[in-house]
Amino acid sequence: MQEADTHVEQVVLEVEEKIAIQESFIAQGYTWNVITESEFLEELRKREEYFSKGNGFVGLAHFVKVHLGVKGYSYKSSYDMASRLGKKGIVEIYNESNPYGDEPVAAIRIVQNQMAQA
């Protein structure tokens, strides 16, 4: 048992596996953290900075399910926050060409004048 405990940190899960595990817990009634506005914007700012190095964009579903979901934030509260911030004009949710398929992808970004204030 003690040997297993020392190797648990070496377990690597694919993103899809992490999402499946979280969705399984959600289906069983477990709850996740509700994200605050400041946490959402800080995490989004970090993702924008990361993806800007490759002229990329922040996909909304990827941001919510993979980035925030893996950190323990509930999908619903994250999508609700994105919608609220969009209505306030703090973030923009828009369509971007899908690099992996024919259908466009919903993307999210902080509105530029909001970046200057942060």
C-alpha cells in the first residue's frame, strides 16, 4: 500500500479521461466549485496569453471543460459566468474557424478595454 501511494503522482490521465471522470462524478451528484468573476477573468487572461504565442484562440468549451473543469470548477457555473460577462461586455463570445473540422468553434476573449483596466 505504501508503495502504491508513492507512485500515485506518476499516474497520467488524458484530458478526455479527466473529463469523463468529472462527468461521472457530476452524474452521481457530486458538486464542484463555483467560479467567481475575478477567478474566471484571471484564468481567461492566462489562457489568452498562452494561446497568443501561436496566434491561437481560446475555445469556450475547451476553456470550461478542460482548463477550468480540471481545476475543479463546475461546468454550469463557468458557462453561466461566461454568459454574464458577455452580457456585461467584459468578454466577447464569438465564432472562430475550427482547425479540426468544418463547423465553427465558439471562442471567448476579454474585450480589449477590459484588459487595460485589469
